[in-house]
Amino acid sequence: MGISYIIPWPRMTVHDTYREGARLGLIMGTVTWLWVALVDVVTGSPFHTFTALGGIFIFTVVHYLLNMTYGVVLLSVVHGAERTPSLIMGMLFVFITLQGGIAMFTGVLVQMSLGSVGWVAILGGNFIATVIAFVLISRTHPLLEHLHRAENED
């Protein structure tokens, strides 16, 4: 049983960037939020990360807004790659840069307030959400085909 059976993601013929992106952002945000909460509970400090990052309410609102924005941008690029396959190459570059930025930001948070458990909480949740996003998007969009077309563009 794969992740696509746990989290239903319909195969659509007509794509709506905002709806798909917001839905993807909600799924990624929920997975990450639950992962961070689980890590905090396992380490014996429930909601420590949330409190250190502004409180549960502020963290949750900002976290979901960022994830939904990320989902919409990600789906915009994937849908744009239908017309311009080279967007996939640009997306890969931005994705790698963003992951590096998240790692640096995590390093700052670890030093300032989270402690070493922040690495597991933030980067672990980010990794899990990224894998889920890739699996869900690849079920409904031909990502590898876009990548191959981008490689063959003149």
C-alpha cells in the first residue's frame, strides 16, 4: 500500500493550479506539523518547537500559509512545464536552493532556541513532506516526460 492510497489524490484531466496547490500545501503542512509535534512529544517537550517559533497559533497559521503558497507555486511551475518544459529545470534549481535555505534556517533556529532536536523536527518533517508532494504530483503530472523534453530542447 503506497502513500497515494493513504492520501487520496484524484487523477484529474482538467487541472486547477490554485485548488491543487492549496490542497497540496494543506497536506504538506499537516504532515510537517504532525511530525514536529510527534518529535516534541517523543523528546519529552510537547509543543516546544511551536512555542519557540512564536506560539502554537502563530506557528500554525504562518506554517500553513507558507505551505499553501509553496504548493500553488510548485503546481504553477508544473502546469507551466506543459507549455515550456525548461521550467522543470528551473524548478529543480530553485528546489535545491530552497532546501539549502531551509537547512541554513534550521541551523540558525537550532543555535537560537530549538536545540539539536530541531534538526530532526524541521528537516525530518521537510523531507517527509517533500517525498509526499513528489509522489502526489507525479501521480497526476508527467514530471519525467517534462524533464526529458526539457533536456532535448534546443
